[in-house]
Amino acid sequence: MLEGNADVAALAKRAPRLESFEAEPLALPSVEILQVTYELGGRPPESLFPPALAPTLPVLAVLSVWRSADSPLGPFALAQLRLTCRSGVRPRQLLAASFADGDRARAALNERFAFGARPAAIRLERFYDRVDARVEADGRPLLDVRALGPLPLATGDLQFFSSMHPAETPKGLRLVQVDADLAITRAERASPHVSHFEPDAFGVPGAKLAYPVAAFVALGDVTLPRVRFVCRPDVNAFAGTERVG
Amino acid sequence: MRFGIFYELSVPRPFAPGVERSVYENALEQVRLADELGFDSVWAVEHHFLEEYSHCSAPELFLTACAMQTKRIRVGHGAVVCVPAMNHPVRIAERAAVLDILSGGRLELGTARSSTWTELAGFEIDPDTTKQTWDETIRALPRMWTEERFSWRGTSFSVPERAILPKPVQKPHPPLWVTVTSPGTELDAAERGIGCLGVAAASFKEQERRTGEYRRRIQSCTPIGAVNSQVATLNFLYCSEDPAEAARTGLGMLGLFTQANTQLLFTREAYPTRAYGSLANLAPAPARREGSPGDPSGIPEGMAIGDPDRIVRAIKEWESIGVDGVNFLLNAMEAIPQEKVLASLRLFAREVMPKFRKRENG
């Protein structure tokens, strides 16, 4: 079986601090979502994950951009790269990197859910025939993606999976499981197109977006609930998963 | 009750030279023994690119070897992926007919449409279209086997008038099946008058529901060819006189199969579509402890793992809900040494099989 063999010490270096597992849930109404998925190449799959996780074969790079205009923390946008994997036998996505605009929201996402989001300018624009997203940090473009030709899909046709966020927690270095609950009210599938992607900035140096899979755009209410599970990154998830909530 | 053996041909890492050959040779030895012992069928899947989980990309070749080394056991090509980008329908009909000839009329043909993104994308197949191409292919197959000259103008393929050669030995044609992983496919099988080949470990309750639906619907089917009204389910077999050893060894195999299976990237996880309604995970459902606290073995419900008495009880349960046959995975990732696999087969044939043969004969 292929299991992750990424250096846990390197993971620790990029892990944000999560002071407590007691953070209140965060409810975000009417979030606009763009998700673009590619097969990830250029790196051995096992090198992308700590020993707690196992890669899917192939690993998918899940690039998602949320725009929340009505957040209780003020309007903000969040861009993430997550990588498909397994924790034990369960489907999960490892958060590789994230960016957010809106200082209050970014601080809350980092402090309460260990997003480790860095500041960036994030644009999400809807056109008749496409949805565009662009992420820039320090005046440098990091991501430019498009979802072309969106066509309606049933909301139940979208699947979402829990994320694993590396963090320094009261229990030490852990993967924090974030079980975002998405109540989707509108869904459309589209063709994915990425014109610019900086793998270093997104935490996957040497990787490339190798093969387009799918894109979707959606609208829905997102709730980030209280953290319930964490996992030691250095041992198999069967042995290292702990309940905290 | 019919008993079959079922191969994914999983290969554990590291992929050292000779390891794949060893897996194939072990499987062939098991098939020869199963033939001698009176097992009814040997099935081999078609999978592509599924590292470790299944290195069985050319099952028709493996099954030809099986047919050449056995006398009686039926060969189940199960299932061939009925998507033209992977297997043109004419090639399916031709290869199946040759296998039927070489085996002396022992072919069973399972059909499927593939459930992983890994495989579909590897052949640049649009997941939205696979159900349609499967349907079109299986409707064409009986005609290709039975008509002197065949022509077809369809959505996923077209053929000008041609003689599809050779013709199978079995008349009118070999039995057709469809693999059932997600709920609802049993209705597809029933409506077309083809067999229901379970390839995902199902609970008694789920299998009972499927079988009941299937039996009801097939009464009013519009057959695409000769009706095959059999229902078979998938199971794992490890039989040992020592229940503790059986549980330890069998559960080890089950655990490795489950891990390898969950590493697959199912279409539903990668691609938003209504064409794939579930993740189609083939692993057994989380272990529902049978009759706790009396059975602390941890063996999931219905699994043919244990001593002969326990396995007889499990199979009687399958029989009682209307299943016609059980196909067994004998090993996974070579977790069980070959001599133990062979011993398990022998013990099953000696202690379990007669309980069901006697019932049929008597």
C-alpha cells in the first residue's frame, strides 16, 4: 500500500497555531463557490502526504474559491488547494495552502479552523459563459482559473469531503479535520481551464496540474462546525485519530 | 447453490520482478484445484491502471489459460467493460465467442461500465455516457452472436453489415450478466433479462432487497437475448478448522482488500455527475458484529470466513434470501500463503459444499 512519506518536520514548519478545539462554528450564508479539479503530476503521490494519509491514485488537485459577501466577519474570499487522499479508509482532502482577503475573516479562519490562510487579492467573477477566479499576492499572480460553459446540475450531484488542516494544537502537531457542511442551492458543471498556477505558493513545489478533471460553480450556505477529530500526522490514521469534540 | 471463485488479481508492492507472474501462477493453481473440487465457475474482472488492487487488465487471456487447464469449471469473463473506447462491441463479441469455443461452451459473460475515474480518464471516456454505451453494447451482443450478418447504427458505435466471427458454441449464446455495485443496477439487469452479478460485498438486508426487486422485475422483462435469471453475490472465503486462526487470517485478507479498494479514485469523487450515483466502493460494509456478544470474532455479517460450521450458516442465510450463487475472493494482496488458500478450498469442498449439493440432489 502506498502511504504518505512526506517529512513531518517540514509539515510542522508551515503549520499554523490552533490554540483551542473549542472554537464556535462559523456560518457563512450564500457562499459562491468555484471548484476546479485537475490530476496532479510531477511528484510521487506519496511524497505529498504525511504518513497519516494515503494518496488516491491519481491524486487530484482541488482548487476552490469561495466568495462570501454576507459573512458575519465581513465580506471575504478564500482560495484553497486541497489534495485527495484517504485517512484510514475514509475519503479526505489535505489542505496544501490557502489565501484569503478580508483581515477579520482571515484571522478567524486561521485561529478557529487552522486554514493558515495568507493574505491575497482574490477575484471571483461570473460571466454568462464562464466563471473566472484570480489570486494575487504581493502583486504577483498565483492562480488564474476559468470554469467554461456552466450547465445546470442537480445540487445532490456535487460531493464534498472533509479537509485535513495541519496545525500546532494543544495536543501537538496534528491534522485537524474540518467537516465543512455545504447546503447547496444551485450547482452547475463546467469545463476547467487553468492558465496560471504557482505550485510553490500553493505548497506543492515541483507539482503540475497534469490533466483536467472537472469544474463546478455553486451557491450555498457553508457551515464550519466545531472540530471533532484530529489526527497525528506521523502515524497511520487508524492509530493516530483522536476525538476532541 | 452454485459456488464460484473470483479474481481481481491484486499484486502487493513492491512490484519486484516476478511478483505478478507469481500472482498469476498461484491463481491458476487455485483454479485447477477448484475445478477438481467441483466449484462451478471462475470469474476474472477487467481493470486498468489500478495499482496493487487489480492487475487483471486482460482477463480473457487469463481465462483462456484457465479454460485450457481445466475440464469442467465455467469461465466467467466478468466483467468486460462495455464502453467502445475500452472495448469495441465487435471485439467483445469476437473474443467471447473464441473463449466459448476454446472452453468447450463454458463461458459466462459479465458486463460493466467501470466505476473509477482512474480507468475512465485513462481511456478519455466521458462518465456521463457510460450507461448508454453499456446499454447499447449489451443489446447488440446477442445479435452479433446469433445473426449470420450483423449491422448496427447507434449512438456510441455503428457497424455496416458484417459477419461477426466466430460464433459461440453455446446456443443461442453464452449467459449474460451485469455487475451490480450501486443500488438500482439490479433493475437494469431485470429489465433486460440478464443475470445479476454482485461484485460489491453486500449486507443480507441489501442483498435481500436487491434480489426481491430483481425477481419481481424480471417477470415482466423485455429480454435482449436468452434470459439469464440468476443472482450471484460476492464474498470472501477463508475456511479453517480453527475458528481463531480463520478469523485472524481471513480478517487480515479482508483488511488489505479494503485498504487497497479505498485507495481507488471512484468517478463520483472526482467528477460531478448523476451518472454515478454512489462511490461504488466494493469493500464490505463496516463490520456489523454478528450476534454480539456471542460472536467476538469481528467477522462481518455473511462473510465466509471461519470454520466450516460458521460458513455453512452464512451460506444458508444467503440461500434463504434467494441468492443462486456465491463467488469467493480467495486472497487479497497475497496476504494468505498459497498452501493455506489451497487448504481452505479443500476444506470448503469437503465440509461445506456437500451440505448444499445434498440439498439440491435430495
